[in-house]
Amino acid sequence: MKHQGKKKATIYDLSVLSGCSASTVSAVLNGTWRKRRIKESTAELIQNLAEQHQYTANLQARGLRNSRSGLVGLLLPVHDNRYFSSMAQTFEAEVRSHGKCPVVVSASRDPQEELATVATLISYSIDELFIAGATDPDSVHDLCEAAGIRHINIDLPGTKAPSVISDNYQGARMLTQAIIKRFDDAAVPLKPEELFLFGGRNDHASRERIKGFRDIKTELLGHDSDACIQPTGYSPNMTQKAFEAFYEREGKLPRGLFINSSINFEGLLRFMAQHPHETFADIVVGCYDYDPFGSFLPFPVIMIRQDTESMLAKAFELIEEARPAVKIHLIQPELVHPRTALKGPLDSIRDIDA
Amino acid sequence: MKHQGKKKATIYDLSVLSGCSASTVSAVLNGTWRKRRIKESTAELIQNLAEQHQYTANLQARGLRNSRSGLVGLLLPVHDNRYFSSMAQTFEAEVRSHGKCPVVVSASRDPQEELATVATLISYSIDELFIAGATDPDSVHDLCEAAGIRHINIDLPGTKAPSVISDNYQGARMLTQAIIKRFDDAAVPLKPEELFLFGGRNDHASRERIKGFRDIKTELLGHDSDACIQPTGYSPNMTQKAFEAFYEREGKLPRGLFINSSINFEGLLRFMAQHPHETFADIVVGCYDYDPFGSFLPFPVIMIRQDTESMLAKAFELIEEARPAVKIHLIQPELVHPRTALKGPLDSIRDIDA
DNA sequence: CTTTTTTGCACAATCGATGGTGCAAATAAT
DNA sequence: ATTATTTGCACCATCGATTGTGCAAAAAAG
């Protein structure tokens, strides 16, 4: 049964077996046979043969002919954090439900690698591309445009293709406000110079978040100084160093921390590993990203959950439009209070033991 | 510059432009031109033209001709947890360094979907397949075998293809021992009926872990009863329900908890969200998976980090062998003490702000 | 100045599926 | 019985790249 010839059956094999022409076999097997007025009995004959011989279409051949592949790509900066991995999870489900094949690849936030990766995907005649968190979305756009590939930006916007991103400004305001509010009934009120923002770089998301942070901070605490903004890039290590430097200088951490992403939060973890519990005794952390474990740390952690489901839903909607307007669609994120375990994309997977 | 014709240049275009035949163009552009004794000057001419016209090979056409695609697949149960997402991250880097294109797909731990997904990958003439955490690796093997595709099991073993998995038995022993040790200087010593295992199902990994757990428990605490094993499947929800049921019954949690995976740990988080801090006052948790945030929870969390780098390295080594022996290769996992922030695959990504 | 060898490349088949076109046989209309 | 339709399918070019083969021109050998 398993050794029945290393070679996969082709329409030509079935053509011989059935006595029909290859084009008839092809039509039967790709469902266009009614349109081609093929007799039902012929169709059945061929379908049975196909099943017997475990025929599956060679998708490269089909793709070559159609100059489409049935592949839908998602370009990610990295896999290894909850924001992007849950995005990948949702993406896959969505693409599958459209009868296509999802392909998820990461490009390490490296503009060169982004372009190279996308070029490769294009060479496979990928049908559509979702560009998430790209450092240089517009160059990626140019590639797609030249190849005639429908594409859309997610998470970080571009200026040449429609973009779906979370409302970073509003989210940052919500988060900052929630952090400050936590100190409402503190013995000593929070001073502006005790509330810092760590992480991020000079991208659209970081800029918006910083703006939201500063606006609310000024509004509620009356003042905000540049010194309180510490963009460390998206690197745990750099973030850790920033915390160490601060601690070295001040002998303690800021009472209020706005951390730009869960990746930066990992920098704080590394710092934590080097210091005793007490260092974090009355600290309040806000993190612009949701991680279920992060939500239960020993100090209050307020998080922002970006609504990847809605973002992707909107993105799929737009990408199906003929000529979607090049504009930025904002999706509202959600404030997550400390000690909250939200459901995620995994919850829609049935568990056979359930 | 960007609108220079929607169509991508082909070797035929370059053939016309250069005055050479398509086969010459092909040879030049795929590097076999020396072997074909093409003049250096012709090669240069064509290479320049290719660059000017932004030629990139149509990989579907190449794949069709070669019946290879340059794609290397990783089949995952799910994306959305740190174990698998860091595996994906490592996998991508490794595949890229081999000059191939990584494709990561998940199949939701659903045997049907696993087979369907693999069938699709095979239809794209994927070159190699890494099968991680498959529920039915042997059926997947049959598909690959029939298509002549090199493949290997990771995380969960099969009986028909070589497998690289972590040493779940030893890992579980280490973890259980570490949990018990934590109670060494407790006022009241830990009793066997206070140490429970939650999560997992009837797969190879769970069975080994349960065995390790029970062996050490019996060894160190003198006794272990079946009641202390609560396999809840790999579902946060089921796990939460199990904890709720236990709590309902006993009015408290077990003092010692062995949690079978980070996914099950999320079930504990959901339980935690419903109960005050005090419920977890003197609890010790061991989790068979590492999650950086999980390591810093308010109670001691001992974790096992499975060595995905070594697993993948070994897997790549094996998959390149001509006829690798069908055996199980065990990779030692690492015990991670509470409040530890390990480096991960992201650390090897250069940060442009660094 | 022949004959042999080497150089440089063109030709054409092939991978598997698709879809426009055309044509004979079956059926219907007159 | 003849013409007009419809049915059912085969033929063939095509998508873009690869590769075995063959052959003329150039270079080397004699």
C-alpha cells in the first residue's frame, strides 16, 4: 500500500488509465468539468481513479500555469513573542478558512532581509501578502506593486498601501492613565519624574505611544521631561542595560514604568533576575502588549492587548477590495488590568480530550 | 522606475535582449554557466541585463522542472506559545543559513489537519519536512515516504522516521525533584498527596513525564497515588476547570504542582484570576516548559527549558544523512530556577538601535 | 594547409496543469 | 430525411526554467 511507486500520479497517468485526455482529467479534478460539459459518468470514473491512486495536483505546475499559487503570506518581524505568535495563529485560521495556504515568515526587523524574503515569496507567486511590523513597508510595497501582488500593512503603517494598526496613541493614553491612577491612593503621590517610558525605537508605533504617554502625563501630572523617555530599541538586552544604568544612577527604579512592548519587558525581567524582590516593592508597570504570564507578576502590571483578530479581520476585508484606499485604519486596543488571563486564538482549537 | 511593466522579466526576455538563447541565460543566472563553458563576457552581459531588469527566477517554474522547491517546512501544533514560537524562530534562522526558504505552518494538534496540511506542502514539492509535536507522526511519515520527502520528527516521536525529542523522563525527574527540594526546610514537610501533576494527554511526552514524576515522587516521598495525576489535555480551559474542581473539593490547591506545559500553565493563570493572592501563598510550581514571564510569578516557579536549538541542530544533522536510522534521539532539557530570564533566539538578532 | 581538439553556444524536450478552440457524434427541430 | 443544435471531449499552446545533445567556429596540433 505505501510503496506503490515513489512517483505521484499526474493527470497524464489518470489520462491513460481512464482513456480520457489530460485536459478532461484536469477539468474533472479541478471542478470546472460542468462548465466544460463533461459527462457525469466520465467525471465519476476519473474521480474514482484519482482517489484510488491518491492523486493530488502538483501545485507548482498549477501555479506556474495560473501565475497564482494559493499561498498567502504573513511577514513578521519575529515569531518569538505572544503578540506576533498569536497574530500568526489567527492569520493561519483565517487563511485556511478561505481555502488558501498560509505561509508565515519572519525577517528579524531587518530591512534587507524583509526585502529579500518578500522577493522570495513573490518568486513563488504568492497571491497576497500581509506585512506586519515591517521596518520599511514602502519598499516592500514597491516590490509587491511591481509584481502585482495585493498587500496590506499591519501593525506598522506605510504610505503607499492601506494599513491596519492599533490605535497606539489612544492605547498609550489609556495605559499611562491607568498607571497613574494606580497611585491615586498612594501615601506619597506620584511625581512626574517618577514615571518613565522604556523601549521602542523611532517607528510609527513608538512615536505615537510616546506622544500618548507624554500628553496624558502632562495632563495629569502637570509636567513631562525628555529624560523620562528611554527608547532602547526592540532588544531585551538594551532594555536591561537601560534599567541597570538607571538603577546605578538612582539607586532604585522609577515608581511608574511604561514599557513599550513585551520584548522590552523581557529586558526588565533580566534586570529583575539580578535584583531582590524589594527593588520592585511599590512599582507599577504598564506594558504595551499583552502576555498572560506577564499579567501575574508580583507587582501590578497593566497591559494593552492589541486586537489582532480585528486587525486581521479588517485587513482581510481590505485586501479583498478592488482598489482599497491608501489610508490608515486604527483598531482600538484593550486595557488589561493586572492578574487577567484572557482567552486567545488557541481557545478556538478544539481539544480532543475536552 | 517602479512602473516598468507589471510583468516580471523572464529568461526569454533576457534572451531577446542579450541575443543569447534562453538556455544560456538560464545557465548564467543559476550559476551553472562555467560548467557549460559560457564565455565570461557573455555571462557578464547577461548578469548586467538581469540586474537592470530586476530579474528574479520564477521559483515555481524551477521547482516544476526540478521537482524540488527550495522550501523547507516545519509543522507545528500551534504558534502561540513560547516553546513553539521559539522553535519556529530558531528553525527559520537555520533554514535561511542553508540558503533555503522556511515555511512554518500549524495544524492545531488535529490529525486530520496535520495530514491535509502536509499533503498541501507536498504538493508544493517542499524539500524537507520537520514534524514537530504531531499527534500522528507515522501517518505523516507515510505521506512523506510516498512522496520521497526527507522528514524527521521533533518533540513527539514516531516509529517510522528518526525522532529528536527532549528527554522527558529525565526532565520530569529533575523538575519533580526540584519541586520537592523546595519544601526541604518547610515547617511542615510535603506529603505525597500534596504533590500533583496537571495537564498533558496520552502522548509520548506526557507519558514519560508522568513516569518521571511518579518515579521520583515515590523515591523521595515514599508514595504516589493515581489521584495525583490529572491529565487535562492541552487546553487552558480544561486545565482551569480541573483546578477549580480541585479547589472546590479541597478548599485549597496542592502545595506542589507539576504542570505539564506552558499551555496548561495558562489554565492555572485563569484559575488565579478568580482567586486572591493568598490562595497561592505557599505553593510551588514546576512547569515543563519555559516562559520568561512565567519564571517571575509571585510564587516559586521552576521551569524546564527544552533545548530547541540542540533539537533542531540534531534534526538538521540527521535529515542530511542518506539513510538516518529510525531511532529516538534524546536531548537533555535544562532546569530553570525561579526568577530566571534566559536568552532566546531573539538575542541573536541584531538590533539596529543597539 | 589539413586534421584534431576545444570552445561557445543553440535546440528542443521536459516538468504538470490549464483553457481556448475545434470537431465529430448524438440529439432535436423542421 | 435533412438541417440545426447541443453534447462530449480531444488537441495543442502555454506558463518559465532546466539540461542532455549536437554542431559550427575557433584554436591547436600535425
